Amino acid sequence: DQQVKQNSPSLSVQEGRISILNCDYTNSMFDYFLWYKKYPAEGPTFLISISSIKDKNEDGRFTVFLNKSAKHLSLHIVPSQPGDSAVYFCAASGNQFYFGTGTSLTVIP
Amino acid sequence: GAVVSQHPSWVICKSGTSVKIECRSLDFQATTMFWYRQFPKQSLMLMATSNEGSKATYEQGVEKDKFLINHASLTLSTLTVTSAHPEDSSFYICSAMRQWGGRTDTQYFGPGTRLTVL
């Protein structure tokens, strides 16, 4: 069974607006969470991470929020740019890595 | 949902020995599997693309004689790290592409194998 879920397979956002990508997990023992960005024919690129002791981590246009009680994390991209169009994977780790199935983001110019 | 497993989840070996890591798609067939290496807080580095019944395609800089890949069936790919050295210590993650209704679906990742070479 999937321990990390991304329930939206795709998302379209207008350039300049906010993109919000969501991720849910089931295992409360996960202590580290990551977001990756993947272009076609390339490996996933590390984007941003957050430890379970925090509830927010910001890096430029990218912010990750962690809600441990809801077992939910989200990635906010503000403002969205066409170059952000890619597949975004969330992952959680304890002793192993668990990846979501990805959300394909399309930023419309 | 689609599940990809890896075995073992953690292996410790002595320098100079070889280690085999298995990647299995449990409930779907995968003609294509990928092998990645994960360094802490870094991107997943694609090592090779494994196609069932044919030779793997290695990325530039990856030694094919050191990292042997075999995709013997539609549900199993193996990565063998030969003559392992401490610098090979890392997380190795596989993913499998699911074919669905004649189309390629998405990538499903395995949980990773932590290799520690003493």
C-alpha cells in the first residue's frame, strides 16, 4: 500500500499565480520529507526538504509546509513560472524512502 | 496501488565484495526500470535505464562493469555492485514504469536500499 500519496495527478496554474502541490502520508514515524522536481528523460532533482521538527521551510519561491497532525505536506510555488512545469514528487523517509506518484504541474504563460 | 519493492532494505558489506540489490514490481509489469543513487539532500542521480530483455543504458560517468544491471523479467531488475568500496556507500533507489492500457503510466519508486561498505 502507498505510504505516501499525491492524489492530484495533474495541476494547471496561470503564470504568476500560486501553485500548491499536496502530499499525504500514513506513517507517523517519518521524520524527514522531501520534494523533487522531474523533467522528462531526467532524474528527479532535489528541490526542498523539511524535518519533522519544523512546520515550514522556505527557499526562494518554494515553501514547504508540514502538518504532522494531519500527516500532510504541501509545496507552494510563488510566483509560478513556465519553467516550473514538471512532475513533482514528494517523498518521506524514516529508515527507507517512500515516494508519491507525482503531480504534473503545467504553468500556463 | 502499484507497488515496487527492493531487497534488501539495508546491507553492510566488506570492501571488495559484491552486493546484489533486487527491484520488483509487485502488481504490474514494467518493461522499463530505472536505477538511481541518492546522496544526502541531493538529487536522485540516474545511474541507468533497465529494459527487459536487453542491455541497460548507462548514464555518463557510471561504470557499467562496476554496476551490473540485469532485467531478466517484466517484474524484476537487479543491480549488482561489484568490488564495492566505501565510496559506493549510498542509497540506491529503483523505479518502474507501469504500462497501462498500451500507454506508459507513471514512475513508481521503490523504498531504496541503504548500502554501507566497510
